[in-house]
Amino acid sequence: MNYYEKSDLAIRHLPVAFHEWEEKARHILAAGPFGYVHGGAGAGDTMLANRKAFDKYRIRPRICCDISTRDLTIEIFGRKFPVPFLLAPIGVNSILHPEGEIIPAKVCADAGVPYVLSNVSSRSMEEVADVMKDAVRWFQLYPPKDLELTRSFLDRAKKAGYSAIVVTVDSTMLGWRETDLRNAYLPFLEGHGMGNYFSDPVFRSKLEQPPEKDKKTAVLKALSEGNNTCFTWEHFAEIRKLTDLPLLLKGMTHPHDARLAIEHGANGIIVSNHGGRQLDGAIATLEALPEIVDAVGGDVPIVMDSGIRRGADILKALALGATAVLVGRPYAYALAAAGHIGVKSVIENLVAETEFQLAISGRSSLQQIDSSLLTEIEV
């Protein structure tokens, strides 16, 4: 438990801006854990591009509009969400806080914000489901090589009340992450992020000894399953056959891939470059979004990931055609810096800021947001 969780007085001094949370986390965490969240691929150019892309667009507000009531609700797969964002699947939360994914899951359940649980969570999907009760949650899958293990993950997710599956395909091998290399840090080797593997009956049946007796071998086996460099569209089609839950494909920035995803059974698209953590010098997600929106043509919902920091970012993404966005690093830093109250504060501030941005732009609901909200400039 840190200072913020101990002191009611300190709650009044919680950070507000993203960079403030980042700095708090930097001072609290060791170099390895902080660098794992903060770092990107190579020189970090993709992370920088994700942010710079928002500078290309300016919001052009309308005046003399009735903004006395505001509506932030959206609908995905027939369910209404009270806000246009979900918490992104960030793994190994136990490097940030001892309670790991339990904290963001609880906060999301209380706030009505959907939570996407990472495949490499430190807590199992069942533990997270228990604290969320009937709240909306999705499960993110890094497709294992073993189809039997894939089936087990999918079956467990459905049984535990996860209402959609996010298949992440842009990290079948880890990117060149200089910060982690410099720190010689990979949290999985310490047993973080193994909650779903170590609790899985199929995974355990493949081991000569259970993880409790031989953690190192179990970790290496799990990492081997996730290093699925032979994953193809045919493999994705196999996953489609294994579950009747909605499938979203995460990790695309090319419009042709968006169409292929739909042809192979995807019910949703997540435009993402993994927060700039995989491919250095890649296209920003906001830059990729308009072409993918055109390619999809409204056939499935589109969620945008990577680079979302503020309410203005959310409105810009929605104006360019996204149905919703994922929020990642902001809540990760808050989790490290202030635990439950930190994550709660980040979500509450982001909701409030988005509502303010919507109203001051002259709109009273997200349904009124379209490309007319923005003007593009040269930067």
C-alpha cells in the first residue's frame, strides 16, 4: 500500500494530467517495471507518431447550441456502454501493484466501464470475473500454438462471463524493446502474467511437473505457446469455429487486413500498433483509422487503440470513424502510483473531460460527432 492509499488527505493531491501520473509512477517503480510500461519498440518513433497524429487535427466548435444535457453512451454488439472507451488489455499488472488486475477490474465494474482482460494477466480470468460480477468484460487472447489450449482459454472465458474475445495478432513475437534490453527485464521470467496459463487444466496437463514445483519450465512453456510466429488467416478462421462469442481482431493498421478479418469471421476491428511497442517507425493508429473505416464500410464496429490520453483524443478518434477507443498507459501509471484510488481517478477525470469537450464543442451526444468536428492542418 502506498502513500495515496494510506492518506485521505493525499487523495486531494492526486495527479490530474497524464504526464503527472507518468512521473509519479516513474518515482515509485523500479527501472524494470517502469520501463516495461513506458518503453516502446526501437527508438520509440511509433509511440511518438501515435501522439503527433492527434496534432494534425483541430476541433472546430459550434456555438449557440443546447448543451444542457450530454450523452456519452455508445453501443457495441447490442450492449450500451455509458462511455466511449474501454480499459485496454495490459498484462502483468502485478509488476505495478500487488493486487494486479483485480484493481482495474473492480474500478471498471463500479464505474460501468468495460474492461478487457489481458491473456497474460497475473490474476486468472476467473478471479477477475468474480470481482466484476455482472459487469461487462472482454477477454484478450494471444493465440497459442496449441489449438487445444486455445479452446480451453475460450471455453473458460465464456463460462466466466466474458462477452467478447479480442484476438491480438500483432505480437506473435516480441518487438525490439531497447528499454527492456537495457534493464535486462522480462517480467514473465519472474512468474508475472501467468495467471491464465498456470490455472489452465490443459496447459498444466502438458507439463511434467506443475508450476508450483517447476515455475521456470512452466513459464518457458507459456512463452513458447505465445511465440506463435506461424499464425495465419487460416488459424484465425479456426478460432472463429471454436467460439460463438463476438471476435475482435486487434493489431491492424492496413485497410486490406480489415477486409480480410471480416471475411474470416471477425465481428469487430481494433486499430492498434500495440502502443508503439512492436514495430519501430510504424504508422500511427489515428493515421491508419480513416482508411480502415472506409474499408470496413460500417460492417463491424471499429475500436481505436494506442495514444489515447485525453478527452480531446477520444472525440478526434470518434470523429474519424471509431466506435470507441481503448485507454492503456494512463490507468497503468495510476495503478502503480495510487492503486484503486488512482485508477478510479483516471477514469472519472477522463469521463468528465470527455463530457466537457463534447459540450464545449457544441454537441450534446456522441451521435452528433462526425468529421465536421475536425479541421486538418499541416504540421
